[in-house]
Amino acid sequence: MKLPARPENPRLARLRTRFRVKVRKGLVTLSGVVDRRFQRSAAESAVRELSGVKGIINQLKIRPARVDVSDLRHGIEEALERNAEIEAENIDVDVSGGHVTLRGKVQSLRVRVMVERAAWSAPGVTAVEDHLSVADAQERLSP
């Protein structure tokens, strides 16, 4: 006697409408293209919460947007300037296509994460390379 097939998890079914999803022995492989990094992360998080998942291979690519490099750099720099916790004048933003490179010095690890998130949030960013250094405690305490 053959048992009826178990119905597919609705969350996994929704993902299958957007991406290619392959499941083998608890290992889930996601492939396809998304517009933004947060969509890539959200897809992985959705899969991670499913029971029976032993691992995830996230092969989702970020689609490069048609954004002018100078507009992209300017947008990131403005986002940094709007945040009072970030000393934007200490950060250099280089853009090549959708690839952003951050250089400079920040006051804390928290601010470093904020700067990286600001870069990722710009439309058209496909990669962020973080070369930021964090000021050490002695440097912050000295007059």
C-alpha cells in the first residue's frame, strides 16, 4: 500500500514560485536572482525556520541595477551623513559597477555595521567590501 504524499510546506511552496529550490536529504539549495541583498537574506531565513532543514546553500545572486556610479556613491554618502552616529567625513566610498568598497575609520563595531548596512541598502549594490578600521579604546579616550 502506497502512502499519500505529504503536502509541501506552504512557505517552501511560496519560495518555489520565486526561486529554484532543491531539497535533498535536508539540504536546501536556493538559486535564482533577487533585486536586493535583504531579499537574499530573507529567503535564507525563511528556509532556516522550516523543520527538517539540516543546511542551506544560498546561491541567490543579486541583480545589478542600472544605476549611475556617481549617483550610487552620492546616495551612500548622503545616507551616512544623515546618521548622527556616523562620522561620514572619515569614510571613503568607492563604487565600481555595483561593487562598493568602504575605507576609513569608525568609532565602534556598532558604527561599522551601520555603515555597511547603509551601503547595502542602496539600490544597485551587489557587493560591499568593508575595509573600515575601528578606533581602539585608547584613541577614543585621548583628548
